[in-house]
Amino acid sequence: MASSAPELTPRAREIVDAALVLLEEEGYESLSMRRLAERLGIRAPSLYKHLPDKQALETALITAGFEEWADAFDEASSSAQPLASFVAVYRGFAGRHPHLYRLMTERPLDRDRLPAGLEERTAAPLVAAVGGDPDLARAAWAFAHGMTILELNGRFPEGADLDAAWTRGVEALFAASG
């Protein structure tokens, strides 16, 4: 399907950048158009000149996250161990942007609102890293997401060697892709 994602104006990009800072500093619950306007020192109705609604703001944030992932995954694909690099990038992104990560992954993804081809561009390096098998790529993503969300939620026992768990998971996926 064609994307309904509009190209952002420079001012809309500034608003999205400020929203990202607000999101990461205060969490999703604090991400409102009114709160964002306060942060920018403007009135909330002014935001609607640049973004039609909160859903458009969230889509712009998710798009920015996917674009960052896509660039980082492209770079990881040139590694001697692309699957290991992929999960390191994925884990690192979530650690740096936990609230954006949750926004991107905890609800159904409205693909029609994303720029055309962005999700495919983001996934392509992972699919290539597992030998072109899209099902194994989904399994690798599920592993990375599961480990990431459990880590973000503090669900592992104290003292658990998470680096070792990540390494063992990647080794198992690598063996499956070989």
C-alpha cells in the first residue's frame, strides 16, 4: 500500500525532535500536544499547523526510529558477524531510547502511515544476515525483542549474565542460519 506519511517541514522536524526529547525524558504518558507545546514555548494549537494530530506526531517519531535502525543495521551488515552486530545495535538502540523503543514495538504498527519501503529497508540487513530466510529473520527479531523488553522491564534475576545470554542466543540463531 502507498504511504500516507507526509514529508515533514523543517519546523515539523524541530517539533518531532523536541517530542523525542520529551518522550525520552518523561515517558510516553507525558507525551501530549499540550505538554510538547509548553516545552516549545508555544500554544498547543500552533502545533497543528505542522502536524495534524498526535497520531501524526507518533508516526513521525516511529519513522525517525526506523530510519535510525535502518542506517545502523546497514552498517552492521558489513560486519564479519552481521547477526551479532544486528542484535548489538538493536539492544543498544533500546537502551539509549527505551521510550521510543516501546512506542515502536508495543502496539500494532500502522504500516500505511510509514514512508513506503521503510520497514522493508530496515528489515533487509537482518534477512540477509540469516541467509535470506524471512522466517529465521522473524525468529531472530523475536529473540532480540524478547531479550530487550525483558531487560528493559528488569525481569532477569539480579546478577544474571545478560551478555552471555545474548551471545548464546545469537550463536543458536547463527547455527540455524548456517
